[in-house]
Amino acid sequence: MLTVFKQNLVVVVCFVMLGCAASPAAIQPDDVSSEMYAEYTCETLRDLRAEKATQITELSSSQKTKRIIDGVSNVVLLPGLASIIDDSSKPLARAKGEMSALIREYDRRCIPSRS
């Protein structure tokens, strides 16, 4: 009896996870060119990196919340019902890409060469 329950539980968990929003860590950054930051000073680039880190944290939190809502709605309500609510995956991917571009530009211009 317990084995059947465990098997059913595994099936339900897998089903629920398939319908959930992506985890923030699984969202890949967009490809953003660092050229858009070429005219910024090193100080401005540092400030923008701090602001972008805060934005990524906020978007990641929102994405985690969406993931929980998806999971609960798949179990309690109708599977896929919460998918009509937009998640933060696109803005998060963009913010991660912008952060990568900021880091590349900062490293290129603001960190002394070790040669």
C-alpha cells in the first residue's frame, strides 16, 4: 500500500513540476552587447552593476513566487491554469544579459591589465 502511495506521489510531483515556471537559476541570460555601455565611466558601470544586481534579485524572487503559484494551482486547481499569468523569465533573462554585458565592459576597461 505504501509503495503504491509513493509511486503515485512521484507521478504527481513530476506532473506538477512539468507545468511550473522555470527556476530563476535555469533561465539563461539574453545575448546583450557590451557596446551599449562603452561610453560609461567606470564609476557609472559599478553603479549600474549594483542596480542590475538588485533588479535580478527582485525578478528572481518574483519568478520563485510564480513557480510556487504554478505548483499549487496544478495540485489544487486545474493543471496549467496559472500559466495565464506571465512569469518573470523574459525580463530576468534580459537583466542577466545586461549584467553580463556590464561585467564584460567593466572588466575590459576598468580592471588594470596584469601583463
